[in-house]
Amino acid sequence: MGRVYTTFIFCLLGLSKLIAQGTMHKQNGHFIAQLDFFGNYPVKSTAGHIKGGSLDYGNGFTNTDQKKYTEKGITVYGLVKSAVLKVDWWTLFGEPTEQYQFEWISSGYYDISFNDSKGKLITTKINKQNLTKYPDLLKRFNNLGPTEMAFEIKWKMGRPTEADVKKMEEKYTLDANFYSGLGLNYLNANRLYNTNVKNSSLLFESTGITPFSTPSIRSREEFLGISKGDHTDTDIKRILSWWQFCQTHTIDGFRVVKQDWPIDEMKAIAEKYLAYENGEEEPTPQEQIAKAEQKNKNTQAYGKDDFWGDAVEEENNVEIFREPNTVGLKSKNKIIVKYNSKDYDIRNTENSKVFILDHRCFFDMMHGIISFIDHKGRTIYINGSESFYASGAYDTYAIFSKKSESGVIRELLYQHSSKINMPKKIKLTYAEVVNDINNYNNVGGVSTLKYFFQIMEVERLYIDFNTMSLIKKETMFRPFYKKYTNRNGIQNVKCY
């Protein structure tokens, strides 16, 4: 009887040796796909490479050269050149397991339109090549990336081999009702399944960087996109067993269903660039120093006894000074560098030639933003980063640099109580931080404040302050938010 059923199911699925353009690649029990939204992503392997999109990019993507992204009266387009969603599906203890990585490549520019403080419409193009003379702006441009993304994948059940069907029949008692009922409806090659990739399943990076990712398990019905309760647990297990026995699955379509781009940062870069270009604002001290260093990089050493001279004898009596609205460093009566005290403060370290620059823009639950400058006012880079998070939970020799961030995990309402346990601890694993966020449930009156909590992948850096060199580093995860609501609506954290 099993042989009859086998013949029937092959007819049902219409087995063919032809492999469609949109087929997933099966390797060691994993179904792999690289969903290329514009058909131009430089994938390292063609296995599971599925090209999508069209001339008008009808894939839901905005901020491309064809589709504009608009938010808060600001419109941008052109930043995204190519993008891919890497998909990995398999089973773990009989449960569907998923892992996703979203990568994208910048075009190197974006067009932007917005109204300035006087209501005048400003339209300009920000080109990466034009920012090389403003290093701070170039770094901010290079750090641009999506802050939220969600996707929809439509797919069809694959075509197993005859040997696979036999294994299926050995594992389950497949009677005629199964083939004519459940099999006809859910194992048919033309049955369309819908899998949603949630924003919380992804971490995001800037252009060309592969983000950290972790596997996740969710309900079988949710993965398959079918209504819960329509089938028994046994039937669902049969469907997933068949899904696993298949040699491939067909991707019918994929698209973006949700996206969020850092519109305020893109506007801020444009405003600062235009102010510099029009002579309305002087570049920051760090930019002036970087420009001077770049200019003199390939010339003879500057020998005059002034601030820029490398031949100047190093001063040991550099000290912090504070004046109304100003904080900075000076040596005797010579000002080395100064900042607006509304935005920055300076602290000493145990190294007399190294100072901590505190960014006053925002303090996120004990995780303040800091930089390091030397006795000549120059920014000190550590592990390729110039700004860091400092946590009161660890000793002063440990700082944290950002690697990537997830989408919004949960929206938390702040509650008034004698003991507030808002998530704030940096943990060794992503799952631990997710657990902290989901376990928040304080007792007390709910306020108007709501926080959009995300997770940031960071590197904990151990520093030798004598040489300002990196001793070691380890990957960790921290909860944070960059948006919150109050009585005036959604607010953006200036820096985080």
C-alpha cells in the first residue's frame, strides 16, 4: 500500500528534474537562500542565490535611486545600491529553526530635501567623496544604516526524492485520508506559504558589513504562516517532517514590509556639510586637526615651535580649564583645544597625557558616551573607534564600542515605583538581554514615558592607559533605546 501512496504523492507534487531559478540550496540539513533584492549583490557563493526586484524596484525598498523614503517632512533617496537577506532554515529537536542576516551596500551618496529653521526648502546631494575634507562627517556617513527592517518571504513546498517519501512513510502512518486531505492541501507544490522575518530577529550594520546573528525558534504555525488550531499537532509534525525531507523549496517572492532609516542623522550631516561649505560654521577642532594632519601627511615635518609642530617639546603641565560656556585643555597660557560646555566635559585619567571627553548629549541609564583625547587635543582611536560607552557596572579599564544593533524588541512603559528595574545590564549573550527586556514588569503607576528598547552588540575593550593600547576584547550585548515618547510625542535620543 505504501508504494501506491508514494506514486500518488509524486503525482500530487509533480516531481521534475528541473530546478527553478528561485530554489533554496540544501546543505547538511539546512535550507539556504540569498535573497538578492536588486540582483546585483556581490555574493561569495551562488548557492541559493535568488535574484528579485525589477527596473522600478518593486520589492518594498525605499531610499534607492528609484524609490524615496519620507519621514517627518524629510525626503531622502539614493543611499541603497544593493541588498541581500541571507536565510538559513533547519529543524532542531523537530522545531523549525531560523537564522537571518541582512546586508546592504551604499551607493556612496544620497539626495535629501527638507525645510530649514526658516521654512526654506533645502535640496542637496551628499556625496561621500566630498566629505573627505570633513573626517567627522565622513565617519558619520559611513555609519549610516537601517534601524528597522522586516521582510516577507513567500515560498512553496519542495519536491522530495522517492527515497525521502519512503522515509516519510516509515516514520508516519500515512493513510488515504492523509494523502487526499492534508497532503492535497499542504504538501502540494503549488501551496503558497508565507514566512515573516520580524524586525526583532535582525541586527543591523553599516554598508558592506555582515552583522552578528543568532538562531531563533518560534511556533510551527507562525513559521509556516498557517492559522493556529486548524490542525492537530500530529498533522503539523507531518507537514514539518515533509518539509525537512524535501531536497529543496521554491522561493516564490520576497519583499520589504517595514523599514526605518536614520532620517534625522542624514539631515544633520547635510546641514553641517552645507554650513561648512557656505562658511557659516567652522569645522570642529577634531576636523581641523584631521584636515591639517592629512595635508601634512606626505610633506616634511613641520618644524616651527607652535601647536602644529611635531618638533615641539612635549608639555607635562597640560591641564583642564573651565570658563563660562567653555571647557578645554591649556598649557600655561596657550589654549590647546576648547569645547562648548553644554555639549562636553573633560576629565583626567591616570595618564597625565590622556583625557576623557564626556559627551553631554545623553546619558542612557548609566551608559554615557565618551571619547579620549591626548595632551595636544587629538582624538585617540582604539580598535578603530573614537567614541565609546562607559558603564558604572564595570571597572574603569573596561569600555564598550558599538558593533551592530537589533530592531525594536519591546516597547516598555515606565512605571512609578520604589524600585525601578528598567533593563540596563550588559550581558554576555543576546538571549540574556532579550530575557531582561521581556521580564520588565514593575508594579506601580504607569507614566506617559514609553521606551523603544533594542539590543546593541558591543565589544568590551580592556585598555592599558599607559600606552592607550588594547589588551583584549570580548563581544557582549547591551539594552538601549534611541526613541521614546513623552507628552510631546516620539522623541529621538541625540546620541546613544
